[in-house]
Amino acid sequence: MKGARSLEMSRLDPPFLYPSFVSSTMWLCLHMVLKVIELLVYQEKYDLIGVHSAREFVWWYNGHPDGKNLSPDLKSTDTAVILGQGNVALDVARILLRPTEELATTDIASYAWTALEGSSIRKVYLVGRRGPVQAACTAKELREILGIKNLYVHIREDDLIKSPTDEEEMKNSRIQRRVYELLSKAAASASSQPMLGQRELHFVFFRKPDSFLESNERSGHVSGVHFEKTALKGGGPGKQYAVGTGEFEDLDCGMVLKSIGYKSVPVNGLPFDNHKGIVPNIRGRVLKNISGDSSQVENGLYVCGWLKRGPTGIIATNLYCAEETVASISEDLEQGVLASSSGLPKPGREGLLQLLDNRNVRPVPFSAWEKIDSEEKRLGSLRNKPKEKLTTYEDLLKVAT
Ligand code: NAP
């Protein structure tokens, strides 16, 4: 090892654009989202080669046009370390560990499949700063990764010891209980050693990353992570946090994926709760400040998704979240809260399209997305895949028109 480089552990929000805007009120939402996109600055600093954010890696294997050039080096190492134990961490671990003959019939980007086919990564370490009771993943996703064929799973028995506060936490949360049970079952049923050629998944708890280690042999490349051991402190059930114990340990690896969640960034001129990383709101109605006073609503301004409630939840959570915001807009429309002050009708959808045109923004309507979808399905059917993704903006727009 050559030396240690300090860690940049910034959490950032990916730009999501929700379609279907129906009125001039809604264009304010759009305006806000566009602003978020404009102002998002990806501050992640990859000071050592081989360190990536999980977001980039997910974009890469999903064929996102902005992620296709990542070209992670999967051939120079047999070990990857993933920082974090949420569902994104599990997703990327699954991609690295799942047999490629199974991936071949998914909609994974073809270039990613080819790279994974040649991958020499056999061991993946999923590292959490807290314990198995606090692992941020959900049971369904955990079950999926534990169900990978011919996978050796390792969890240290000591890490499964629960404190009275852990017990209390588990009583209060069905998800945490299920996750803990699955991890305990996996630990109990694992063989003592991996078999020859078996891929390995190691859950490592109570370790927080301190710095990345640089390789002696390959200058500028990562060769490991320097971790500090942790213990849980304070707060009571649901509020335990990790504190360093002053004891350190290195984990050798040739690839690191940072999967430590996301945090929205403020948008100029919009109220923002820095602590929660959200735009303050009540049921999607944006508030003028973070006091939570419902009389202080910004009329005609709404928010949904991670900017509304924080970076949590599965797809269904987003559906309910969007429905709630739309219900607030509908109520306000019915009650005349959104009536134009001039008395003239609002320009609605046409106004939005005009605004986009004025700004040289080329929207892709749902009908165009349907064209992309059916072309991807057609291409997929030629290769026994549900879809073959179009992975450049050029190809996407060509098909969309
Ligand atoms: P996440 O669930 O918030 O997990 C983040 C992980 O990073 C946690 O283990 C967290 O540990 C750890 N972490 C945070 N800051 C850290 C630091 N400074 N040092 C070390 N570790 C740190 O985030 P995510 O996995 O990116 O997922 C985001 C949301 O998308 C989640 O709600 C997830 O469920 C959802 N999602 C859902 C699916 C699905 O439905 N299949 C798939 C992917 C993502 P602590 O708990 O100690 O903070």
C-alpha cells in the first residue's frame, strides 16, 4: 500500500424528472425540477482509480446515456468493497455476483453484460457502519441476493449479538426484524469455508470508512479501504449511531463502490430544510419556511418525491407520494386557490410547451417514450431479452421522433 487518501463521502440526489404537467401551476413544479437539475453539482471526487459511486455504476449497467462511459475495471481484481448496506448497495452487489448466464436474459445493457462476463471479481464485501439490526436494506431485496445460486455468504457470528436496545428496535420494526432474521439464517446455514470457484458475499458490520489506500504496484489505483471499528451509542431504539472505537483495520480490494445514500441540494430562492434535505411542505404544498406552520403556504408551488420526503422508499412509496401531491393540487384547483389574479384563463399545457420551446428544451412526450419502449422491446426480442436498451441520447431521440 502506498498511502491513504481521505474520503469524500458526499451524498447527492440524482435528477429525476416527473412527466405529465397539466396546468400553469404545474409548470412551477417543472421549473423547480429543472432548476434542481441545472444546479446539481456532482461533487464526488474519484481521487483513486477504481473508486466509483454506486449511482454511476447503476447508470452504467442500466444503459443510462450519462453512465455508459464509466467502463469500470472488473478484470484487475477479485475483490470489490461496497460502502453502505442499503438497497442500492445490494443491487450493485447482486450484479457483481449473479451468474452472467442469468443476467443475459435481463434488460441489462449489452456492453455491461460483456464486461461482467469477463469480470474476475469473486468476492464482494458489503460494509455497514452499524449492526445487522440497523442494515438499511429491505427483506425482499436481501432475500434476492441471498438466493443467488452457488454463493458463499459470510457473516461473523459476533456481529449478530443483539443489545437490549437492538431488541427494542426490532420489536418496533417488522422490516428490521425480517432483515435480521434473514441475516441470522444465512449465517447459520453457511458452510465454514467457500468451495473452490464459489463466489463470496461478506457482510461486514461495525466498520466506518476512514480512507482509501493506494496501490504500491499500480500508482493512482485503489488497493483497499482503511476502516475504523465502531460501536453503537445513545439515542435509544431507532436512534443508535455509530462511533469510532479508535481501532482500525484494512480491507484489500481493487474496486470500491460508495453507496451511502443521497441528499437533495437546495435550490436558489426556494425554501429548504438543510437538516432533513427536503423542501418543507405539507402533503406536497410547499411552505414558506421550515416552521411547519400550515398557514405559510407558497400558493401554487408543490413538491413530490425525494425532495418532498427525503431519499427513502421503494417504487410504490413514490406512487403514493405523487398521488398525495396531486390530490393537494386538485383540492386547491377546486377551491379556487390557484385562480389567476388577472381573471384571465391560465395558459395550461400550451403555456408549458411554449415555455419549454422558449428555453430550447425539447420535451419527450409519453407517446414518444412509448416508441422508445417498443423499439427496445423489439431489439430485445432478437436477443432473448425483455429489452435491449438504447444507450445514447442520439439513438433515443431518433426513435422518439
Ligand atoms: P440508504 O437506504 O439510505 O442506505 C445508505 C447506506 O449508507 C446505509 O447503510 C447507511 O448507514 C450508509 N451510510 C450513510 N452515510 C454513511 C457514511 N458517511 N459512512 C458510511 N456509511 C454511510 O440509501 P440507498 O441504498 O442509496 O437507497 C436510497 C433509497 O432508494 C432507499 O429508500 C432504498 O430503499 C431505495 N431503493 C429501493 C430499491 C428497491 O425498491 N428495490 C432499490 C434501490 C434503492 P446508516 O444506516 O448507518 O446511515
